[in-house]
Amino acid sequence: MTTEPAPLSVPHGIPALEASTPGPRNEEPEVLVITGMSGAGRTRAAAVLEDLGWYVVDNLPAQMLTHLVGMLTSGAAGAGAQRLAAVVDVRGREFFADLAQVLTALRASGVQYRVLFLDASDEVLVRRYEQVRRPHPLQGDGRILDGIGAERALLEEIRQRADLLIDTSTLNVHDLAREVRAAIARPADDALRVSVVSFGFKYGIPLDADHVVDVRFLANPYWVTELRHLTGRDAPVRDYVLGLPGARTFVERYVEALEPVLAGYVHEEKRYVTIAVGCTGGKHRSVAISEAIGRRLVALGHSVTVAARDLGRE
């Protein structure tokens, strides 16, 4: 009895192709441990990372770091939590003493992490505590300097193991934010996010507007019977508005004037800006001009979203 070979369930060569094709790689999560001297700027550093999209946990007991990292690497913390920053410091009292041991265990288990250590001179730390009129967490019944000295002794080993060290003695909050971004941020994190929003003046100016542009100097398409029922997103209205005398020149020169402003926002750690473009009802002129401004900004490399707040209200 002759046994016939089983029929191929897939075309010849496909199994070999699948075997040789690497599967999708999961992005390795980033883990950052923030620690350092009390008063050196840990809270500000954590806020910067949170603004960059990191999942930030403040005042985490050292023993909990292992469990949190385990949730992250297993995906239990959610698909969006791929960058974890944990602030671990002497506020954890007796739990903080285990941090060095926990870090050693994480490294042995193959978890890749970095330690960001924030420091400042004793003189600066004393002045900062005196300004906020709060006791040092290790001060007890002694002086602020006693608490600072005790903290330095506890942190010495961790300081030696730090991957990144930032001395904040001469930095203000904006300088510190820039230092943290320079050390941690990906290139995409530094992009300024620009929102261009059209609106109707009769409904009020958007509350979150950083810049307000009035385009009522342009002729209103509302008075053109063929255009009245359309919006600034429709080609006939767009062509009409941008074809008006001075419209395209206005867009070009306004964006040109914005360039040094946007660059200044980035330098001053302002990462979001809203440009509100208004006409009477927010249906024709403002919509067409806001989209033209948005296209121009995109062409210059900015991250831009364009929205029409009052479209459809009439």
C-alpha cells in the first residue's frame, strides 16, 4: 500500500519564508531611578519626565521597584507605559536602605535601568529649606545641616553608582528642566506642539489661546450666495479666501514672525502653544486661514494640529 504525501496546506516555500522572517520586536522599556539630595530638584525632574510621557511614581519604597518594573516588562502596566521613572529617596525611611540591593538584583535579572542623581551644595540646600520653611526629612530634633549630613552618608553608595549626575546648585527650575531633557529626552520629545484653532468672535475667544489672530480684515464669504452653505474646509471657500488680496501674504508673514517666538518657547521650556484664528462666526475665513497657517508650520518642521472650534454651531 502506497502512502501519498499529505497535501500542502500553504504554497511551497512559505513555511521557510516565515521561519526566516524575524517576528516583531517589542520595544524595550526604559527604566529610570531618580534619587539624590532632598531639595536638589527631584520633584521638578519628575515633572519634566511626566511631561515627556513617562509613567512617573514618586516616593516609591525601594522594594516596590522590583514589582513595578516586573509589571512594566510583562505588559501588565499597559501598552502605553514603556518608560518608567521612579523617585526613590530618604523619605522612604527604613525602606530606602534596600535600594542598593534592589538595584543589584534588577541588574542581575537583566533589567536595564539608569540612575539619575540630583545634588547641590550644602549651602544651597540649607537656603532652599529655609525658603520653604520645612524640615529636612532626616533632621529630627537637630539642625538642617545635621539632616543633610545624614542624607549624604546614606546616599554615597548610590551616588557612586549613578549613570547621570546633575548638580543643581546654580540652576533655576527652567535650567534644571533643560538639563533633564538634554540627558533623558528622545529627539521627538523636544518638538514644540502647536495647536491652531479657528473660532468665531461672537462665541468668545478660546481661553487657552497664546496668540489671537483676527482675520476679519478679509472679505466674508458668507455674503457670497454660492459659498454661504460651505465652510473653510471646502475647496471653493478656501480658494476664495486665500485668493483675496493680502491673504497669502498675511499667512506667510505671520508664520515668519512666529518663528523666533516658537524658538523662544522651546528655550523657555514651553512645549505647547495655541494659536487662535478668529472671524465673525468661525465658519469660513478663520477655518481657511488656520489650515493655511498649519500647513505652513508643518512645512517648517513643526508638530501641528488644526481644529475648528465653532464649525457647525450655526
